[in-house]
Amino acid sequence: MFASLRPYLPAAVLASLIFYFGFQALTGDRGLLSLSQRNELLAARRGELARVQAQRRDLEARARLMRDGAVSRDLVEERARYLLGFSDPRDYVIHTRP
């Protein structure tokens, strides 16, 4: 019985491989049907990248102001108030939970 099916074995293996790769091309992690999910993830990651880049620019500007050659009095006062827990009577203080 198996001897009569032997000539069809390579064609069956090839057909199953074509079916498998075709199925993965449609429904796999990088398939055509998951394109919208990837686009949403990409948009979210781009937003996160923009936020992190803005935070980095802010930190670099603060670091530039705190270098030895040019220390900003305003920045030193702000950091001292933050670390010591003091505030100016004219400041608005909003307490948030960490």
C-alpha cells in the first residue's frame, strides 16, 4: 500500500510546506492580518520616543546649567528647595503621591 503512495510523497511534502508558509504569511506575528496591530504599536512607540527625547533635552539643559564654569543660581535654589522640602511663600505647592 505504501509503495503505491511513494511517488506522491515529495509532492505532498511540498504542498504541506506551501500551505504552512502561506498560513504563516497571513496569520503569523509578521503576517498581513497583524499589520494594523503593528502600526498601532509603532505609533505608540513613536510617541514614547518623542516623550523620552523631550525629557532628555530637558535633562541636558539642566546639566549644562550645573557645570562648574556657569552655575545657575535659579537652578541651585530650585534644587535646594526640592531636596530640603522648603518653598517660597509665593509658590503654589501641589502634593502628589510618588
